[in-house]
Amino acid sequence: MDRRRGGRSQSRFDHRPEREEELMSARDAAALLRVKRATLYTYVSRGLVRCFPVHDSKENRYSRADVERLKTRHDARAGHAAVAAGALRWGEPVIDSAVSRVEPRGLAYRGTHSAVVLATEGRSFEDVAELLWSGTLPEPGATRWRAPRVPFPPATLAKLLPKGTPPAKVLATLVSLMATRDTVRFAAPPEQELERARSLLRQLAAWVCVARAPARVTQALRAKSVAASLAVAWDVASPRAQAALDQALVLCADHELNVSTFAARVTASSGSDLYACVGAGMAALSGAWHGGACDRVETLLREVGAPEHARDAVFARLRTGALVPGFGHRLYPAGDPRTPCLIQAARELKPDAPGVRVASAVLEVMRKAGHPAPSMEVGLVMLAKALGLPAGAASAVFAVGRSAGWVAHILEQREQGHLLRPRARYVGPPSS
């Protein structure tokens, strides 16, 4: 019975843990969770707990890490203070939010609008941003954001930036400079704040090119949409390029309480202005284990160099215990549902682009070796390669798209009206 109930979902999960102590029996897992076995099997079918068949047996074993993570989540919801403190670790809910819902089967904005469906149906990034901010999805084609003015000469900022400054780093600088020029940014009424957010997102998209081509910033600001601004800024302003960038922005728009969003919310809870909150998100995004994921995928593709080298390059990493970046996502055991449409868009745009061919070869090597499915960062990098965008462009697309989610969480945190100030559990030496 255990094999029949649990084994059905085995293909949805990552490869088997290497050490037997990482696994538990159904009896022990159910006891730790304080549930019946039938409930444990339900958790397996929902992708919350991985199960693995025992060789020459009708039984399964269950991931100890998944079971313990689920127990922490249940205890935190029940209000147990000691384990609730542990919920700040990766993957446990600590804040109430209605902005987006993440489940193993996919991501939904405002709980009911599938991010993948919105992207594949051609909804604009502006529509999705308004949905995240207000809870209401506008009619198709109804959303138009005004083109903002250039806050200062692009050449002025270009002179301050070292050559080759990555686009995402440019955006963090831009946000700080824009704040200093907006003297009425404090305690703004909600409608004014929304207009400020729209203008800010338009500016972010237009300024991604300032370190390389400052003359294009003004032209990019005059474009009709955020995606069009990105396309003009990077000199790829074809309708297909704009549509692909729009799709990517929609998929990046929010992902619940990730590191950068949490940073933005904590800052918002202190009463900081919109620029400071978005700047906090940008700062967190600069970390190697969050926004830097796209950059690591780019580095991998450079290491591989050519499709025929993919197998040797991947296995060389695996032999030394190094990670192959861009594969697996703990919230999506069966694979990140946002990734396939990005990969498809890249292959449709320019399948013979060197970066697309190399990435496709790496994907095939990883698939045949039985490793987890690719993350969204792989799709973003492949799309950037198909469009011929500069190094670091994938991270910039991610940053511009995620800014919509930051704004939504900033506004929601302000409505909740409390300071985010968790306590620390002191574990140092006792007082004398």
C-alpha cells in the first residue's frame, strides 16, 4: 500500500539523497508531523514531501529535510514561538500576503491569475503590475503609462560609471539618484505613489543601456511600454523582441517573499519612501545567491564554450562537487513552470544563436543525467542570448520585472502598518 500511494508521484521529485539518514519511514514521518499516513501521502501528492522507493521492497522512504521543513511550517502557524523563529530560514511562511501564491504546480498573481497563462496569452507587463498593485486585472490593452521625463542628462551618469558596469548595478545607482531629485517623495498619497511607481519602472527599463550607450536613454523613455523601452535601450526594437521581453517581465513580476522582496518589505515597515524600499530590493538582488543566479548561468555557458563541450564541462563540475547553476528549485519539485516558455521563446527567436545552442546542449546533458529541471534563470539567459543582449542583461530584465512585485509588497506592508522587527534568540556565552 505504501508503494502504491507514495510511488505514484516519484517522477515529480529531485534525485535520491545520497545518505540513507536523509530518509525516513512512513511511520516515522507521520509521527514527526503528528498526522495519519493518509495525510502524509497527500503531502507527497502535493509536492510538499519527496518519496523514494526502497529497492526490492514495497515500501517508500521520505525526505527528512522535507518532513522537518513541513513540521516547522505547521508549528509556526500554530504559534509556537521557538520554532516560529526558525521559520525565517529558507522556505517557511512568516508574513501574510495577498500579492502572489506559490505552489508546486505554479505561481499565481493575486492568487487566481496564473503567471504563465498571463505571459503566454500576451498580457502586458503594465497590466500585470496594475494587477499586483490593485488586485484587479485591467482589460487587455487598457493600460497606458505616461512616458516620464529624463531626470538628468544620461551622459552625466555615464561619466560616473566604470566601463562595463553591469546593467543591474546601474539600476541601483539610478534609484538612489532619482530619490534625491524627488523632494516630495515622503508620505505621498496612494494615487501619487502609484504614479511614482509607474514612472520609476519606466525609468529603470530605459536606463539599462546608460553605461554603454547613454544617447539611447531618451529615445527609450519615449517608447510606448516598459518592454519597448528595454528593446530600444538594447537596440533590438523589433515586435518579436518586445513581445519576448514583455513575456519575461511578466514571469519575473513577483515570486512571493523572496530575499529582495523581504528586504523591500522590511524597509517599507520602517516608513521609508518608495525609492529607499526599491533600493533595498536592488541591494538584496545584488547577492550571488539571488539576483546573481543569471550571472552564474552566463559564466557556465562561457565555460562550456561550444555545444560539443557541454557533456565534459558539466561532468567536470559534478566530479569535483561543484554545482551546475540554474537547475532545480525547492519550491517546484517537478520543475519551475515559468521556465519552458522562456526557453521556447529563445529557440523560436534565434535557435542558431551560439548561446542558445550551448544552453540547449547543457539542458540535454542535465536531462539525460537525471538532474532537476532548469530554473527560470536559464530561460532568461537563453532569451538574452537569442536577442544578442550584452552580458548581465538577463539580471537586469529580472530586476526590472521584479520591481513591480516590490512595489506591490511595499504598498501591502504599509497597509498592514506594523514594524517588521523579529527578535534574536541569544546563543552566545552566558553572562558572568
